[in-house]
Amino acid sequence: MAKKQILAPGVFAHSRAALTTHYAVMPPEGILESRIPGIEGATIRIQAAPALGAEFAQLLMDIQPGGGMTHPRNDGMQAFFYVVSGAVQLEMAGQSYTLASGGFAYAPAHTAVRLFNASAEPARVCWIKKPYEPVEGLAPPDPLVGNQDSVEKVNKHTQGRTWQHLLPDTDPAFDFAVNILRFAPGNYFPMVETHIMEHGLYMLEGQGMYLLQNDWHECWAEDFIYMAPFCPQFFYATGWGEASYLLYKNVNRDVTF
């Protein structure tokens, strides 16, 4: 008689996902597909939203050939697009741009944009959006388009850890920043950070260990992490290759009550 296999309770529901009041860790397989009217031929996964406690939204779009926004969209919010893979067309402020892998674009608030895939291959795009926080006497930013290949890699704090500022880091008109951080194998933060900025983090490549509050989480490419304001955080890269991630944070504004 064959011996019956005994499985540990809950083994089928094991997941690296975690949600607390201070952070969330979201492996890609657990983020279900969403649908947005006016966007067709695309799988949309909402990674961060006000329902999570975030003051921004972050979406990941897998766009099939011929898919994307069917018409220009203007929801009043500023937006940032980053092409993870493939290529897309972006219509913004009367101009049309081709954004290849590593390409990015910033659309000011109240700017109509249309993003679609005119190529023969699928494309993956990170879409970040939030209301703009105006400052009296300070003009809002203009549209911006670029590619990470033309952005300087700045060595900060420790050797082997670089930053690429996709949005100007010294311009106070911007109320958020988007950076690419890269870590050589074994590299790490110089300290445990605790600060007022909230984060949306999308792992682009590699793997590592993230300390969030008092908990360690292993993360790798395609994972998403949300960090609320003042959440203690620390990262070190593991594995044999470079680790990198796309990082959103709010900046350049006074405390509000």
C-alpha cells in the first residue's frame, strides 16, 4: 500500500507577501489584474494607491502590440512613465515620442497624454501618478523625456552603490523624485534609514534582503515594495549579479497639517 503524503498545514498558501501599517511587500504573482476604461490590450496591476495609505499611485502595465490608451487621458494629475522592457509611443503636449527600454517621461498636471504600443513586441511600463503640490511663486515643471542611458550614475555614501536621478534632484518645482539605485553584489545602505518620505520600489533586476521596520524580507526582480513615511529601512544585495530598483519618493515640500 502506497504511503500517503502528508503536507504541512498551509503549505499551499505560502507567500512572501506582507502587509503592515508601515510597509507592504508584493510579489508579482499575487497582484491581480485590474481593468481601466480607455486602456485596451494591456494587463494592468495596481501596486500602490490611496487605499494602501499611499499619497500616490503606481501601476505596472504589460501592453500587447496595438494595445494601450485608446485616446488622450487627462485626470488632472502629474504622471511619470518608465519603460521596463519593449518600446511604446507617448503623445504629450502636442509631441510624439518613442520610448525604448529605459526610456522615461514626466507629464505635468493637467497634461493630456496617450501611451500605446505601436511595436510588434510586448512592452512593460511603470506608471506613477499623484496630485501636484503647488508652491506660491514657483512655476510647475515642464514636460520631460529621456532615457536612463544618458543619465549620470552618481556614487553616494558607499562604493558600489550608484544613483541615477531620472528627474532633476535640485529643482524644487518637482514634488517627487524617481531614481534608479544599483548595488554591486554584497553592497548595502550605510545606515538604517528613517525619514518622512514614502517610497514605491520596483525591483528591476537581481535580489537582496530588505529590512522593513523590524522584519527581513528577501526580494528579487519584479517585486514591489511600499514604504510608509518613517518606516525604518535597509537593503543589501545578495546573489551573484548587480541588483537595481526603480524608486519613487515625495520631496521638496513643507510639512502639512
